[in-house]
Amino acid sequence: MKTIFTFVPPEDLKYDLMESFPNVPFSFYSDIHNAEEELQNAEVIVTYGEDLTERHIEMAEQLKWIMVTSAGLEKMPLQAIKDRGILITNARGIHKIPMAEFTIGLMLQYAKQFPIMQEQQKEHLWKKGLPIIELSGQTVLIVGAGSIGSEIARLASAFGMKTIGVNKSGSKTNHFDEMLTLSSIEEGLINADFIINILPSTSATKHFYQKRHFERMKKSAVFINIGRGDAVKTELLMQVMQEELIEHAFLDVFEEEPLPSTHPFWHMNNVTITPHISSNTNLYLPRSFEILKHNLRTYINKQENFINVIDIEKGY
């Protein structure tokens, strides 16, 4: 059962995996191009999900299972994988803690004016009249009420915030005071102080946000995108921020990444850019490997209790 990695994990994770599965032949490559000679023998491929192409799927004649050690699948050749009946699993769920903490950090940064204090320190200024607000009593609308959204809601509730979630069904989940569907989202936009986008990239969510959504938001609203950059067209978001329809946007994801150094977003005072790092944590790969090890045991024992099986039709 040849298992090929298209990246090289840290030594401790690599050796733990080999000790846990001594009868599984593993090969570790720095990238997919270096792995191509062995693809024809690969029964399992472990990848970050951004490197496989239709050609690689054709080359991997023995391929039965792809383990994606991230959550995003938008760059995967899903149709080719579906045509072959190849199983896909991913690391969905491991991001909830770092992404929720990151989001709370952004809201606190905005509410407590920490960036301005840093600038004042550089200039040796002692100015106490900053427009500091509290998170308590504020309303947060979380668009994408899955595991990440629920964790954000849990932490936000601890700060005394009202939490409104948006999911496909509108069914109530833990830590939300209220639930809406994507079709009824505008009901929540009116009163939201913070709007958090965590939508995945699918045919149904690409360019979901239209100008009318931003026009429904408060002038004082803050938009935070930690989901996918294609949830809103870059040109539209540029227009929204130039017209100051809302107060501020925190953007961790973009349609084009890396964001070009010449892009106007870099120079806009009402936009804060972070380089797609909301899920970064020192525990990212260890958590991914726990899912990998569970699924590998399941695969070896010909069982059915895989974690995070992907529905290719839905794309997640």
C-alpha cells in the first residue's frame, strides 16, 4: 500500500507515523513534481490539496484514497477524482481553535484601538482620547456556522456578544442566539456590528456577497473575511471600502494570493490585511496527522468509519 506525501512533514511526525504503521511503505517528497516517478504505484496520496492536477490523477493508476491535510478543496481536480471513484478525506475541524482566536483578536484589536496605540508609542505620544468600545453588547453575524463558526460564537458569547449564525438550513446549533439561512441573511446584516465570513469556496458561495449586502450593513459595521477570497469580488469590495459603506474590513483571504504589492488595499486606512494566516498554529500538522492516522487504520482494516469524507458533488 504505497503511500506518497507531496510534502515533507517535521521529523517527529514522520517517525511517529512510520512507527505506528511499520508495514506501510511511505515516501516523502518536497513537492508533487519530485513525486511523479512514483505516482503510478501510489495507492494513497497525502497532500495539502493545492498541487494535484488531472494529469497526476491519470498517472496514479493505483490511487484509491487522497488525504488532504487542510480544509480547502477548491484547487483539487474533483471531476477527475470523481470519475475514478477515488476517496477524499480532509482535515476539516482542526482549524476552529486558531481561527476563532484569530477572529476574536481582530475584534479586540478594532474595539480597543491597539494599532493606534502602537503608532502613538512610536511617536512618543501620550493621548488618552481614543474611541475605545466594548465587545460586550455588540452583535456578531457569523456566516458559516460550522465548527469554526460555532467556536467563534462560543468565545464571542463569553464576551457578552449577541451571536447570529448563518448556515444552509437555518437549524439552531450550539452557542448561537439566533440562526438564519443564506437567503435570509439580510435580516441579520441590518443589526450586525461585526460580520464574519467563513463560507467555503463552492459554486453556490462564489461571489455570494453583492453590493446590496454591504448597503444593508451599518455604516459602523466591520467585515472580517477568514473564509475564502472569492466570496466577494475584489472589485466590489474595493468599491465598498472606497465609498465607505462600512467602517472597516479585515481581510485574511483574497481572490488572488499573494495579494500584489501594488494593490490599492495596501494603502487603504479602512482595510487591514493579513496574509492568509488565520488558521496558522504550531498544532496544525499534529492535529492533521491524528485524522490521517485514524483514517489510515480505517483504510487498512477495510472499515467505513473515516473522518471527514468529502462529498465531491458538494465540494466539501
